[in-house]
Amino acid sequence: MKMLKTKIGDFFIHVLCESKNLRTMLEKNFHSYIPTENIQPDIVIKIEDGFGVSFQDYYVDIMKDNNQILYRRADYVIKVDSDYKAASISVHDELALKHALMNLFSSFIVYHNWGLLIHSSCAIENGKAHIFAGQSGAGKSTAAKLSYPRNLLSDEATLVRITEEDVQIYNSPFRSEIEADSFSGNLSLASVQILFQALQNKREKVAKSDALFQLMDKVFFWPHSQEETSTIMKLITLLVMQVPVYELHFQKNNSFWELIS
Amino acid sequence: MMTHFIQKGNVEATELDGEWIILNTDQYTITKLNGVGGHCWSLLNEMQTVDTLTKSLVEEYKAVQNKEQIKQDVEEFLSNLTECGLIENVNRL
């Protein structure tokens, strides 16, 4: 069976996939620029097609027994061992595969208490990362495009490692429009912007407690247990304790960067 | 009969810059408390009554002359927290 070896965040991942179409999508989005040969994988994922119907809605049914967690949407089903070392994904199409991988990976990094996948874009300025978070339509990808020629670490889902010492951003392979470049390191997170499109630029710092509220619904997660929800809460708390969060009201041009750098 | 209140087990609380965030992991709700609310919340890890909380606040904030107002506020606060599923009352004879 064909195998793709890749690295996302700090994790080595082996993906097994027979379907040619899905493999093309995987190779395009999850190509690793760093050598991954001869390294034991942290998780092995087996992928197949032929499941379900095309995208209906975002509702995911979650079931759990002793050894496995099962995430089921109309267009995908994920079965993952409770120690997150092996998973299988069955999908209807490429979109379903993309969403299923985000679902699995976000649960995987929370399981390892490593970090979060945040609904946002992220641009680099002077060697530091700046996040632009918001609901669909708030302007994440607009802010990402307007940040050109700055390099991007994400345009839809930012990969954030959170520890008590620091908060680091990794290049995210989970992209909507702008493909990832070859950057394979990580950069410290300097600020988080919660986006609002407006007629005038304005950037205001948010109290830490409000920042936590604002970020709760920007995290990709499909909780299956109270422990998991509490881990997510603790990770967001660590983030807002270390990184300033702002409300950014911005016009649709690149002048908002004057308020950041 | 005196009503006793205590924190429920399914909650996580965090203090951030003098404010408190309480997460109910059963219902996925988040509640924000100011400093005074956080003071009461901390005490509620053991059983408290309206009177014990009022007494503590009067001492903490040196507000003897406002005791009646504080008592009313504590009653309202406890009823709000109960509604949010963050504390439960235990009736004792």
C-alpha cells in the first residue's frame, strides 16, 4: 500500500492510501520538506474512499468505547485508537478528507496536550507570528492576502503549540486558498487579532478574560470528554496569559499593519 | 433551616488579571466573575451560606454599614450561580 510520510507540528505521521485521487490531494497538501525517513511515526493513518454522501453540514457525531473514539459526519468517519497511535479514515471526497484530517489532528494535539488548531490566518512580521482570528466571513483570508509580501504560516487554521514557557506557531498544511511554502520551523507568537471588518482601522487590547471567551469558539475541536474540554480551556488560558489579544477593526486594505508593527 | 451552597464537581475555574472564568464542562458554558464574585467563588469550595459569605465580604471590604445591601447581592449571586449550574444547594436542618 502506498505510504506518505510527513511531519505536522512536532509529529511524524504516516499516511496509507490506495485511492489515487485522494493521494494526489495528500501529496499536494501534506508534502514534507524535511527528511522523515527512518523515523518512527507518532501516528499511522489509513485512508480510504467510498464512504457516505457529499458534504451535508458540519455536524459530527462522536462515540466512544474502551479502545476507540469514532467521529462520524455524513461525508466521513474517523476511528482512532484511544492512545492516538493508529487511526482509519473513510471519506466521500477530497473536501471530506481535508475536514476529517483537521478533525483528527486537532483531537490528536489536544490528546498530547501539545496545542490547538485555531480558526485563523497567520502572517510573519520581523520574525514573529501574528494571528488573525474570526468567524467565517470576518476576514481571515482577506487579512492573509492583504499581508503580502509577508510570509504566511496559515490562511484558515493556525497550528499553535502552547506550553507554560511560550507559544509557538508552525506552518499549517491545513489550507483553504494559499498553499504552504517550505518553511519548516516555528516562530514565537507576538499577537492575536480578533477581526471585524470596518470603515476605520482600530486596534484595542482585550482583557485576558474576554480574550479567553473570544478564543473559545475559534478553536477547532470536537470534544468527546470533559477532560478534553478542560485541557482545551487550560491551553487557551496559557495562551492568553502569554500573548496579547486585540480586537482589530480593519478596512479592506493593508493599512491595518501600521497598527501592528 | 439554613441553605448551604457548594461548588459542583464538573467545573474548572481560572483567575486572569483579577477576573474569574468558570467553565462548566458538562454543559459547555463559560461564566465570568469579577473580583468580588471570585472571592465568593473561592470560598464556595467549602459549604457556605448567605450569612457566612456576607460576613466574609463585610470583613474583606470593610463595609459594615452596607451589610444589608451585600446580603441581598449575595443572595442574587448565589441564585445566578445555581442557574448557571456552577453550585448546588444542600439543605440542612
